[in-house]
Amino acid sequence: MPRRTLTAAIAVTALAPPLALFATSGTASAAPVPPRTPMTDFNHDGHADLAVAAPFGTVGGVEKAGYISVVYGTASGPATARHQMISRATPGVPGDLQGSFAFGAQTLPGDLDGDSYTDLLVVGGGDDDGQPTVLWGSKDGLTGQNTVLPYHPSEFALGDFNGDGKRDLVVNSDPSDDPNYSGMTIQYGPFTRDGKTRTRDSITTDDSGNSGLRSFITGDMTGDGVDDIVTTHGFEEMQHEAHFWKGSRTGVSHTSKYLGTAYSGTVGDVDGDGYGDLITRDNGHLTEDVDHRPGSITIQYGGSTGPSSTRKKVITQATAGVPGASEANDAFGASLSAGDVNGDGKAEVAVGVPGESLEAATGTGAVILLKGASQAAGGMTGKGAIAYNQSTAGVPGVSESGDDFGRQVSLSDLNKDGKADLTATAPGEDGAFADSGALWNLYGSATGLTTTGAGTLSPVKLGTPEKDAKFGHTLGG
């Protein structure tokens, strides 16, 4: 199974979009509404929180049982003062501690029941074939209530696909028992505490038998205030064309348009025209050993009918202005997130490059920030791109082989200053044990990301198990 990135879950920015402007004429249409993703705030105190998975961590003496660190936000960003460690040993979380069950291999935050507290969907990995678990938000933080959802998906995503202000869930649950069919099921929120909703819909995404559904990318790409869905497809080592499914006030369309190949991605308004743009990791038709490839991303600009098949741009580390060189094993685009770092109304894109090597150290990793730009200025290019790693002045730590820095990236407003901040993880970072993992927070400013005040979080700082934890393998928030 290909590694899932979280970019469908961690997108764009926590800032509310401008109000749609309606013309006085009854025939004029509303101005496009820039895409947004609600703040991750598990205790609803107004500060952004992080859920960081250590899916291979030892819990209760059981190796690779996995756990999630929930780090609660403050006015200056996430801090160690308030922290939860959640695993299958936590009361209310179903299942038993088992080796290789990798609790937290996939996580996805969103307010499922509409009570203004962000909840967290969690799925294990490894030998775990269990159903998704829901951890419910509350004033005291996340709690388990033995809630599971009736699916065994390998992929899932959240969005508001009917524009009612409630979060909806899409999973790759086939609507047919016929092996030649693949598809998705959408549960329209809000959810009850037994994991049910009043409305659900199943859509066949392919009936050829050779183009299975691989992942979801969600966000508003048509400027109508309703989230859309992009599905990526492939079979064995082959990647096939992605499909765009438009959301509407009556739900997701059962017909789609083709977009070209795509592996994973995110949505953000990189040119400031009010339409969400689709940013995807695209390595062509082959996905075998995807992390051993140099890597490439494609930007397809949004419009009233969705991502454009003609107005698009490909960016690699060979693009003028992009730091580094396009080399084997870089995995440029392994994780993607979009958010407005400098407050100019155009989203930047954080590109994880976990295989990037620095001099003799291999696989140290890096994050490259691509600067948003208007179409009049040529749209997003490599101009102004900046690379960040543990050798960057002001970034704590030391770049070492195998750190995997940039495995997960997120751009969201962590300190409520109206600008997106960068969270980057390095699950291969060594502490007292190898591969204990860590994450870094760098804050946005009017001039872009700054390393002033950059901070780190790790198992040793949070008092959680270190051995082989790979803290930051998955990131929610």
C-alpha cells in the first residue's frame, strides 16, 4: 500500500476567508470564496493544537503498539505545559495493545459532531485491520468513548461537501462487491457519538478493474464555498489519472472529470484569485519506489469548473530559483501543505523533501517553501523559494543522515497572528534512542517564515516513550 500523506487532512490555513461579495444584479454571480480549513482546536480554547503520532512507540512494554501525543496550543504556539498521550491503553479507546498495530499510523482532525470541539479520527497500521476510532474533543481535551466507524478503509478524508457548515467524511469503501469496481462512500455530517450520520452516499469511481482508488485530496477548488474531492488512482506500480468530483449544496456529483496523474496533494489559493488551486505530487505513471525518485509537483489553477487542465505548472528542484538539485531519493513533494505565511492573500506551499542530502550526510531531509504569486506575476514559480533544514541558522538541532526531516509538513496559524506557521517533522531524528523522532515549528511573519523563536517537540520533551517511536510519522493539526 502506498504511504498516505496527510495533505488531504492538513490543508491551507486556519484563517477565515473574506466574505463573498454579491453584486446587486440578480444575474451576477458571487465572487469566489478562497478555500479554508477550520482550526484544529480539540479543547475549543481558541488556540491551535497538534496531534503527533508515534505509531511505532512502545506502550506498556509492548513494542510498536503506537501512541499519539496531543500538544495543546497557547497564545505563542504549541507548548509542553499541556499534553496528552493517547494509546489503546487509554480508557475509552477500543482495542488492545498489540505489537505492530501502530496506533496513529493515520490521523485526521475535524469537528465530526458539530459541537465546535475538534475531534480526531485514528487508524492503526501494520497488522491492524481495525475500524477507524474516533477521539472526541471536549473542554478537557480529547477523550475516548469506544466509538468506531463501520469501515475498514485504507484512505479517508474530511471536508464540507454539501456546504452546510458540517464536516463530512469520505472513505474508499467500494459501493459494489464486484472486484472490477472501486469507489467511495460519503457520510454527510454531523455524526452522533455512535459514529452514524443520517445521510450517506456511495459513488463508483472506476469500473475497469485496473484503476483502484488510492487517496483523496479535498478542498474548495471552484470558489463556491463548498469542498470538492480529487481521487487518485492506480494499480500495482502504475499511477492512473486523477478524478475531480465537484461538491455542491446537494452533495458530491456522481460524474467527474480527468485531471492527469497525481499521487497525493493539497489545496490552496497560491495566486490570490479566490479559487483554490490543486497542488499534487506527480511522478508520472510509475509509483514503484516513489520515495527513491527525485520528485515533482504540479499546480493546476482552480476556477469555476475546478482545476484547469491547461493552466498549470510543474515545479521540481531543477526549476529556476528552487534550492538544491533534482536527484534520486530526494522525494520532493512527499508531503505538501498550503497556507498564507506572510499575510499577502496568496498561499505559500511547503514541500517536504525528506530524502534531501547535505554534503556527506544522506537523507537528512529539508522543507522548501514556494512563494505565492499572482497570475500577473507569472503565478507560482521557483522565485523566492527558500529551503529549511537543521543546518539553517536558527533552526535547532544538527542535520544527520537518515533524519527524514520534512516527512510531514503543515502550514497553519499556530499563534493567532493571522499568518500561517510551519510544522515539520523528522521521524528519523535520534534522541536517546535511534529514530525517536521530533518536530519543529517555525513562525510566519510579514517577510515570510522566520527562525526567530523556532521550537522543537520530541518524546523526551513530552515525557513519552522514545525507543523507535518515529514521533512525527503522522501529523494532525
